[in-house]
Amino acid sequence: MPTYAYACKDCGHAFDAVQSFTDTALTDCPECQGTLRKKFNSVGVVFKGSGFYRTDSRDSKSNSTVAASSSAPASAPAPAAAAAAPAAS
């Protein structure tokens, strides 16, 4: 459940409240019964997992282009391995 920050408009008392998304916002200050306002903060976003790429939400047509370009570097080491073989003999 999310934690919401509140501040009293009258006395300045500030506190946090853990509430469900469906709960109504608090309106009365627990200190002076004054009017509360909900404070809004920036949202912290954390991406976890193996990775998030520009192509994750693309259609399969775009992904096939990326797959074709990623096969080119795999063929590059083969000539270097062939060049190393004659030097060993």
C-alpha cells in the first residue's frame, strides 16, 4: 500500500499515512482538527530485470532488423581465428 504525505494548512503539522488506493483522502488534522492538504512528491522509478531496451516494445519487423545486424559481429572473429592458424604452423 502506498504512503501519502499530509500537511495541515492551519498548524503546519506534517505526517505520513499508509492508505489503500481506494481509501478517501484524510481531511482533518489529528493535532488541531484543521484542514489537511496532500503533499505530492516526485515518483521514484526503479527498473529491475535483465535489461530494458529501446526495441522492447517494437513489433517483430523491427526486431528482425536488430537480429540481422547482431549476427555481423559474430562472423568477424572467424577471419582472425583463420589468420592465427597459419601463424601456429
